[in-house]
Amino acid sequence: MSTETMKRELYQAIAKVAQALGSGNRLQLLEFMAQGERSVDALAAMTGMTVANASQHLQALRRAGLVAARKDGQRVYYRVAGDDVVRLHHGLRVVAESRLAEVRQLVNEFLGDRGGLEPVLAQELLARAKKGLVTVLDVRPREEYEACHLRGAVNIPIDRLESELARLPRKREVVAYCRGPYCLMSFEAVAALRQRGWKARRLEGGFPEWKAAGLPVEASS
Amino acid sequence: MSTETMKRELYQAIAKVAQALGSGNRLQLLEFMAQGERSVDALAAMTGMTVANASQHLQALRRAGLVAARKDGQRVYYRVAGDDVVRLHHGLRVVAESRLAEVRQLVNEFLGDRGGLEPVLAQELLARAKKGLVTVLDVRPREEYEACHLRGAVNIPIDRLESELARLPRKREVVAYCRGPYCLMSFEAVAALRQRGWKARRLEGGFPEWKAAGLPVEASS
DNA sequence: CTAATATTCAATTGATCGCTTGAATACTAT
DNA sequence: ATAGTATTCAAGCGATCAATTGAATATTAG
């Protein structure tokens, strides 16, 4: 076979991965799976899809090698196949935000005036946390925190933040994070903390991006 | 509008970038454009597509913000929109090679027994070149070298390698590179040099990956 | 065993995509 | 102006895709 045809076949095979990413529904499924494995009906509920539709999209992602499945009892749990997949998802978002005006506008609308809160970069947080200068706050639900979180982070789910404020020392800056750049919980947390006199910022990105970058994480017990 | 619908729209807009990458022909076009800007008919000839077809694919890439066009005389020159696009292209290849067995097999078939030549990583080459331990050899055609090349690289196009061997000092190791991981010129060069007694290896990836990683490049004159 | 639950499968519909063909447009050289 | 070249446009065809619907399969609880 000529090298031209071989190269064409090769790129056509690589393109299948991009095709699998070429659907808003599948990108959303991947975002949720980046938090940890999830069952089909959980993913269907989170994305607002029918179960049958979610199942078919998950199978498309599996055929492209982007997710893996594990069966336990009557449930099937899907998860991203590896950190490289999360990084690819992230890279796609970055390019889309920087190259498509429509995406930039949608992000601005979505974040509203919250966009103004300038985020802390992962490397910066890592350095400041090492020196004990900041409290790292995970505002996701308890189960997600327990499955995996940034090393040394404290967990106060966003709906309990007001009642458990006492756990956050006032003198240190708080850096909050949640599920990712399109998750609003850390924005809310920062706003609430600032209103009550804390110095607070949010982490750029969220938990999946941190983990995919190979930065330190830990699980509870 | 509810945040769910906004998020759905946002991801649908991001997915358009992935859709643009979801075609082997467009991935090949991007590979060629990563070397530098190219006219429509040059790209059509390189990929073996009809001119009309290439034009349409290029417009699809432009709608997705991945390439930009410049008109000069009666020709239109297309180029990748930025280094982030090259990095995304690269990330896609990495995921496809690591996650799809079919892609791994096609790569092996394509590279044949050449796959055995273990490549030099970019960071390693940078360090060794700084100490003057290696000769960096660009085996691409002269025009491509002149447009842009790794800083300090020597240019001997692959078809003139035999006749200009004298330009390569025998005692230093040679590291050869070309257009990218699916370009065979550097493999040939390494094989030829080794046969004649040189110590030679090839650079992992190629020129576009080096440039997109922000490593030092320069142009002639 | 039976009922209930979770997931997958199969068939259908409308929409979109990829490629071809042939014509239209834009620019250059003479 | 005219001819030649480069690119884009428009129409058409077959293939693929996304979502819905309803049924089939697999597993657990009682």
C-alpha cells in the first residue's frame, strides 16, 4: 500500500476521536465523568438526556477509547479512560474559547459578572499552599470530595458554607474550587466569603484539570 | 435562560471545534499548514484532494477558528490560527495513539521497522544542544527551513544528504528532524547516517511540535 | 418465580456531512 | 479587452448521525 493511502487511513482513524468529541452532549458527559465514575442514569439525569440517549453517547465515547465501563450489580459505571482524555477535553475548551467569538460570548453570558473574579493559577496555589499561606476549600458535595480532592483541601459543600464558616481561619486567604471552569459553586463561595470579610479567590479550572495536570491529590480514608 | 440550557449551548459551540477536527482530510491539511502558510492548490496537491474539496475543508476549518487566510494576488494562503491549534492537533494524536488499538497498529505499519529508532525528547535535545554536544539537522526542503527552523539547526535536504555529508562533523552526535511524527524524512536520514558511521538519532515529533511548545526557533535572513 | 430497576438494542425520522461536478468570481499577464 | 489561473460557490447524491420510541436483556429484591 502506498504511504499516501496509509497516511489517509491513519488520519481517518485519528479523526474518530475528534468525531467523538464533536457533540455538546458528549462533552458534557465527559465533564461529569471527569469528577469520577458515574452510572448511566446518574449521567442521564445530570445532563437532562433520556437514559437510552445517554447510553448510546457513552457507547460512542467508548468506541473512541475515551471512556471505560465497569459493571457492578445492575449498574454500569463509566469513567474517563485516562488523564490524557481530560487534558484533551481541556485543550479543546481552551482553543474554542480563544478562537471562537461565539464561545467567548457564551462563556461571558454564562458566568455573568462573576467573570470578574480573577482566578489563582494552579502553580501559584501549589506554591502558596506549601508555605501554609492559604486555606484550600473544596465546595463540592461530600461524596465527590471523599472520592478524591486536592491534597490538604478542606471540604465544606456550598450549601453548608454559611453554617460552617467557623472552620475557616479568618487570617489566611481562602482559595475555593469545585468541578471545573463551568461550575458555578466556587464563584458563589468566593462571593459569600468576601461578603463576610474573608480574603477569597477561586482556583482556575477545577478538580479534574488539577488532577489531569499531575498535581497532588488524595482520597478520604 | 436557565443555566442548563446555557451550558448546553456553550458545549454545543465548543463541539464545533471538535467537529472540524473530525475528518482525516482536515487533520492532514492542518499538518501541512503547521509547517507554514500554504496556498489552496498546494494543499490540494499535497493531500491528493480536488481543489474544490480542499477549499471547502479549509473553509470549514476557518469557520471553526482553527485556520486563518491571507489573500495575495490571485492566491489565498491558509495558516493555522495559532500554536494552541497545533498543540490541540498534537494532543488529539497522542490520545488516539494511546487509546485506539487500531491507530497504534496503523502507526506501526506506517513506520514499519523504523519505529525502533528511539527518539530524542525535545527537552533533552535543548539541553544537549546548549552544551554543544550535538549537531541539529533539518532535513526538510530549503524553503521550509528558511521560513523557520529550530535555532542553530543545519539544513541538508534529505535528497542532498549523501552529497553534503562533509558538512556534518563526525565526532558529534547528529539529531535529525523533519515535518512531524508521520514524516519519514528524518527516519531515512538517521538510517543513512548510521550506515556511514555517524551516531545519529531523530527528534521526537518534528518542527511544528517544537515551535508550538514555545521552544526556540529562528528564520533565515 | 415474579416484579422492579438499569441498561442496551433496534427501527425510524429528519438533519448534517463529504465529495463530485460544473459554473461563477477574482485576479494577473499580455 | 482577452485568456489563463486560483479560488469559491451551488446543486445533488449517498452516507452517517442525533434523538425518539418501544422492546429486549440482565440483575436484584421480595
